[in-house]
Amino acid sequence: MRVIPSSLLSHVRGLIRRGPSSRWYVVPALSRTNITISHSEQVKEGTFDYKSLELNEIGVLRVLNSMKDDPYLALSFLKRIEGNVALPSVQAYATVIRIVCGWGLDQKLDTFLVELVRKGDAGRGFSVMELLNAIGEMEQSLVLLIRVSTALVKAYANLEMFEEAIDIFFRTYHSLGRAPDIKALNFLLNRMIASGRTDMVVGVFWEIERLGLDADAHTYVLVVQALCRNDDKEGVDKLLIRLLNSETRNPCVFYLNFIEGLCLNQMASMAYLLLQPLREVNILVDKSDLGIAYRRVVRGLCNEMRIEDAEKAFLDMEEHGIDPDVYVYSAIIEGHRKTMNIPKALDIFNKMVKKRTRINCVIVSSILQCCCQMGNFSGAYVLFKECRELNIPLDRVCYNVAFDALGKLGKVEEAIELFREMTGKGIAPDVINYTTLIGGCCLQGKCSDAFDLMIEMDGSGKSPDIVIYNVLAGGLARNGLAQEALETLKLMEDRGVKPTYVTQNMVIEGLIVAGKLDEAEAFYESLEHKSRENDASMVKSYCEAGCLDQAFERCIRLEFPLPKSVYFTLFTSLCSEKDHISKAQDLLDRMWELGVKPEKSMYGKLIGAWCRVNNVRKARQFFEILVTKEIIPDLFTYTIMINTYCRLNELKQAYALFQDMKRRDVKPDVVTYTVLLNSNPELDMKREMEAFDVKPDVVLYTIMINRYCKLNDVKKAYALFKDMKRREIVPDVVTYTVLLKNNPELDLTREMKAFDVKPDVFYYTVLIDWQCKIGDLKEAKGIFDQMIESGVDPDAAPYTALIAGCCKMGNLKEAKMIFDLMIESGLKPDFVSYTTLIAGFRRNGFVRKAFTLMKEMLEKGIKPTQASLSAVHYAKSKAKGLR
DNA sequence: ATAGGGTTAG
């Protein structure tokens, strides 16, 4: 942007067209207008009342000049003649402007000039430059001329005619030797930023610098803002350096304003950056000034949610001997609260208490909010009572948080009691207080109490706002009072508070959650303007109420897209219900049709859902669809599918998918290898894992140890165990279980204690099982008792192990006893327990008993589990291998 | 002078 300086104004002085013209004006009577204009006593409205005037140009000027004591009259007189055959002359405008300006009516001047500029050259019959010249010709006062230029710059800025505004600004400077008011320039720069013309801002600024014109702190703030929007880091640096080296008349005031401006415009970080050098070069030497700056910056950083930076600045501030005031503490606490770092917020509060910093009710309400945000409503109330004990003056905000907490705890009566206490203390409640109480009442189904409060508030002369109506209508709906909810909508409308889609949605959601589906549908149908938000609300509410079919049908038939979050909610619900997974997939198709890009995590979710129900075929089909859309599933999705293939013993497919993922540059992790190695004892992945830099973890080690144990290669298993500990991978209870399963003579109890590994049911079961296998039933039972003693609750497995042991020893009576004991202790025998006992009976010749038991099992609907089946499968394959 | 509370949606 190049600004061409010009001194046109002085050149054209004297060239002004003047003199009489043949134009005639008809001026209608002023009294016919509604505008009350005259503030003056001398010129009465009635002056022109008797008839229309016919005036020539000179006459107009004469009239206008006679109105120099009444700018409003002059303005309206001009307006009158504007509407007529001939346009007012440039002199007429110049005269009026002089009058208005002379009276110091800057705002009037501003609006007048905006209108004038808007007309355009053709609309008014002269150019703005001609107007300026005309004023310059009549007027000797520099101040007045500057004032007109200033207003003109603002007018152009208002109309986003930036080139013209710049032109006037610099022309004024060059011809009058003084620039328009800095405020007009700032206004202009501000508008330029708002319209994204940041380049222009920078251009104008450097021209101002070049000419040595004064800019104020606000100007610099605007320029920094523009430079930041341009991503011009160098420019910012250049500007800041230039600022720090400049001679400013009152540097302290300037920099405090500058810092203030930066903070007000979300540039607190830069303000902080500036603070250090300013301190070092002793510009902000005064402790109080430095304190003002620091406190402002910390608050600014908090406002921008840069809480870490704020804390840094806070410490820095304390190091320089500046005490934070209550506002700084408040900002930091709020910063932590809003970023959900509640412990940190409470921590700051405790520090304040420890330092005996005075605590006021604002801090208290922040802290109470913190408790509530953590869901600790009773804690909030306790704290409130403590503060009350300490005689900290508490206000209606504080009380509000406290009785809101009571309401959320379901204690509405107490909440209302607290509210009465507050009003009793002379604290006048506001609409928010009532809203909180009404919300609390509705939450407890006390709708009539809610009505009473509404009436009470009405009586106190406070007018209900949209929120309180929303809460009431939604609350009524949620309690199934459809009729009353709708009446509330009517009532609010009658009282001039228009229900919004939020109101409607609260009613919709309330009704649906209350199970009033027909009423909700009817209400939806009754809406004159159904907004997208209403549809979204219907779908979401059906999801919330668990009506997935309704939610799905409604969502899928819409011809326009809903917000992504709606699809996400519905999709997630559908995925988690095993009979709705294919609908989840339909929903994705619909999203694609409507041009809504699904969240990437949704693909993985769907595949995961299919895998969870072992429908790996469907998972794979969808997987292939993704691939055609060039969507590559992530590591987790691949691993889930591989795991499912493994679980279903489709090892070839699992391995193929594993190769596929590597081909697509999806790097496997330790879980992927674990999954593969777990079900594929032939695989050796050691080298590959090293190549991918995947380090085995405790799970993988355990699997490998288990593998050697199963092959009865105790030496290798133990070597691996040692290797794992050497790598500082701490074994867990599974590792020990696996080791002990085949090598019960190992005594690892002490080591387990040292690693703080607690035995679990599996561990004990293995030990019991072993003892049974070697025929020491007594020891097995001893271990069982030990397990109970150590507080581990047995499940069916240890009982079954004992049953198996008894059967093996031919002690069927005891086996049956243990079986019954298990049922007595509240456990349900599973497929394995039954088959163990049945096999025992049969093997020992009690065929009839075996048969009865089998019948019982089938009657109870006990079926083999996946785990038991794969155990069978595994046993079979192992038997084959050994053969 | 500067700060904190009620509905939704996120």
C-alpha cells in the first residue's frame, strides 16, 4: 500500500467555484416534520410554518448563516432542501458543517458526514475534496478544519472506504501541517483489521513512522495485532525493538497503556515478553507501576487460558517483590478451574489461606464451584458453612452456588431454607437465584414448588428471562407434565419472552426422557419453524432414552446433515448394542451421502463392534470399503481385527492382515505382536520386533514363558524369566502363575512379595490344580483355605479344580459335596464345572447320575463358553502335536 | 477499575 502525499488542499485554495447559481429551492414547512429540532429559544419551529419558501442559493446560505446558533435547525433545514429539485450547493454543506462543528457536536458531525459520503459524488453534485476546500476557504480555525478531517476519516472508515480515509488523513497532514486526531486513525486501523485489511494497517503505520507523526499506545496495539494476523514475526520484533528504543514523552503511562491494550486484545504473552526489558531499562521502575503491569499480564494470560504461562509470570512477579492482589489470585484460580485443573485451583486457595491473604466472596464462590465441578456437592456445602462461620461476607452469587449444590444433592428443602436465610440477611435475590431453585425443585419432581417460586419472583417485580422459562418448561417436561410445559411456552410468549430452539429442545428432551414419546413427537410436529437443532435434539434425546430404533429412523430419513456430534452419539450407541451394529454402518453410509465426514475414530469403533461380537466377516467387509475410500485403518483397528481372527483360530487371515498393515506403513506395536504370538506358537518375531524397535513388555514375556512351559522346556522358560527381570520388567501375577503351572516346585513366594505381586484366583487355581494332579488333595484344600484367608474370592475355577481332583481320586461323594458347596456359596457352576463332574461320574460307573446331571445342565441353559471351547481346541491340537 | 453463579451444546 503506497500512500501518496499531496498538498492539494493548499494548491486549490482560491480556485473554488463560488458565486450565485440559478438553483432554486422549495423549502417545506418545518412543522410538518416529526423531528424536534430546535434547542434554541430564538428560532421557533413556527418560523417557517406559514408556507413553503422559495429560495435561491444565496438565500439558502443566508438562512443557514442565520441559524449559526442552532445547529439542529441548520441540519434539518439542509435536510429539507436536500429532498428537492436542486441539490444544495457545496457552500450550503460547508456552512452547516461549520455550524455543527463550531458547536462541538462531534457525534452529529460524524453521522452527518457518513450520510454525506454515502451519497457519492454524483448524489451530492460535488466531491468531498471540493467540500473540504470550501470549508477551508471560509474557515480560518485550524482546530475546526482538523476536526472536520477527523470526522471525515472516521466516516470513510465506517463505510470501509479505506483508501479514501487514508488519503484524507495524509492530505490533511500535508496541507495543514497537522494530522487528524489519533483516535480517528485508531478507529480506521481497527476497522481495517475487522475487514481483514491488515496489510493496509502496516502500510499506514510505517508511513506514519516515516513522517514522524505521533501514535499512541492504542495505535501500536492495533499494529501489533495486524502484524500478528499477518503472521509477520519479524515485523513484530522490529516494532517492539523500535518501541523500546524510542523516546516517548511519558514512557510509563505509554507502556502501561500498551500492556493494557495488548492484554485486552488477547496478546498477553507479548505484554509479558515486553515486561522484562521494560523492567531492566528502568522504564517501569516504580514498584507500583511494575505491579500494575505484572498483575495485568497475569490476569491477561489467565483470560487467554494460558495458565502455565500465567503461573510462570506469577512466580516471576513474586520474585520481583510484587504481591499478587486478590484479582490476580482470582484469575489464577479461575484459570485452573476453567481448564479443569481443580486440584491446582484448590491448591492456590490453600496457599492463600496459609499466607493469610484476605479471602472475599468472589474467591469463595470460585472455590465452591470447583467442588461442584468435581461432583463434590456436599464438600461445597461444608466449605460454604465454614466460610459463613469465618464471617466472610457472602453475597448472592456465593449463596447461589451453595444452594445449587444442595439442589443437586436432592435436598431442595434445605436449598430453599438457605435461600430464605440469604434474603433474611437483606440480600436481594435475582433471577439467577430463582432459576437455580426452580431447577432444583424440578429435579426432585416438586413442580408445584417451582410454580410457587415463579409466582414469588413475579411478586417481587423481577421479570423472568429466557433462561428461567427454559428451566421451568424443561423441568415440567422432564416430569412428564407435557400440558404444563406447553402452557409455559405460551405464557412466556405472551409476556414477551420468545421461546428459542433451546426452549423447544429442553421440552423435547424432557418429554422423551420422561417416556412421553407421543407428546414429544406431537410437540415437534407443532413447531412452526423446525430448526436443525430440533431434529438434532429429537435424535439425541431418543439416544439418551435408549430408544435407538426411533433415534436411528429419525436421523436416517433427514434430507440434510445434522451436527457431527449427533451422528457420533447415535453411532456410539448403535455400536454398543449387538443387534444395532449394522445400523451403525448404515448411519456411516448416510453420513457419506450427506457429505458429512465421519470422525476417524468411528471407523475403528465399527470394526471393533463387529469384532466384539466375533463377526469378523462383517468387520472385514467394512474394512475393505474403507480401503476403497483410501481410508487406512489405524494400529488399534488392525490389532483388534488380528486379535479376532486369532480368537476364531483363523490364523492365516490374522497373519495376512498383519502383513497388510505393514505394507500400508502402519507400524505394529507390542500388543499386535502379543496377539499374534499368543495364538500362534510357531511364530518367531524376535528379529522383526527388533527391527521395528518394539520392546517386549510383561505380557509378551509372560506369553513366551508360557510357550516354553507348555513345551516343557523349563530351562528356556526360566531363562526368559530371568532375562525379563534383567531388563527391569516387573513380572505380574500371570507371569508367576504361568511359571508355576508347569514347575510347581519353584518357590517364588518371597520374590512375589518383594515385587508386591498379589496372588489372584488364577494363581491359586493353578496351585490347587497341581496338587490335585499329583494327588495331594489335602494340600490342595489347604491352598484353597489359604486363598479364602488372604481375602481372594474364589470363582468357579478353584472349586472345579478341587472337583476334578476328587473325581480323579474316585471320591465322587466329596466331588458332589464340593459342587453343592459351590452353589451354596452363591456361585453358579459353569460348563466346565458340570462337565468335570459329569465326566467323573461316568468314568466311575455312575452313568445314571451323569445323565441326570447332564439333563440339569441343559435345562439350566448352560452352554460352553468361547473360552472353554478354545481350551478344548487347544487341548486337541496339543494332543495332535504330541502324537 | 479489574472477578465469581442459572438452560443448551460441547
